[in-house]
Amino acid sequence: MNATAIADARLRSERPTVVQTQHTGEVVCALGGEFDMGSADVLSDALDRAVAVGEPRLVVDLTDTVFMDSSALNLLLEARTRLAAEGRWLMTRNAQRPVARLLDLVRRRHGIVL
């Protein structure tokens, strides 16, 4: 693979993607790429749509998420708060490093489990 192909593949892997699926009792948002201030609108819109579905659980699958900054983390926390006010909940799964480290830091410092 030449340098241009490698750069193109890396750029595609960093673009934020969201695939939403609905199952009995839950909505799954599979996030891919990088989520930061520049892509906050993508994540915000996806979470708004997922919350609006009305299922008791919102699962955020982070298998293909390579980076997440505090703006994306705040959006997850806001969605969690909205859901909790309605007796519903948000959980994350399959967080890869360094995203897992960010979630672990939030859990340790603030007692918030995502």
C-alpha cells in the first residue's frame, strides 16, 4: 500500500460515523472514528435521535471509536442525565484505548459509570 492509500485509509478511519440500530428494549449507537469539538454536532444529533426512540436503554458501542475528547464526553453525560430523568439509562461498551482511559478517569474521579 502506498503512502497516499495509507493516508486515505487513516482519514476514513478518523471521520466520525454513527450507525443506529434498534432492538427490543434498546437502541444501539455504534460510533466510529474520532469525536471531538469539530464533530460534536454529529454525535449530538445521533444521541438526540436515539433518545427520541424511547427505548429503556441506549447502548453506545465504542468498538471503532479511536478518539474522544471532553466535548464528546459531555454529550454522553448530557444524554445520560436526560435518560435518567425518565427512568432510562445509557451505557457504553467495547471502549478501546484511549477512550477507555477517558471513561475510567470519569468513573474514578466523579463516580460516574458510562
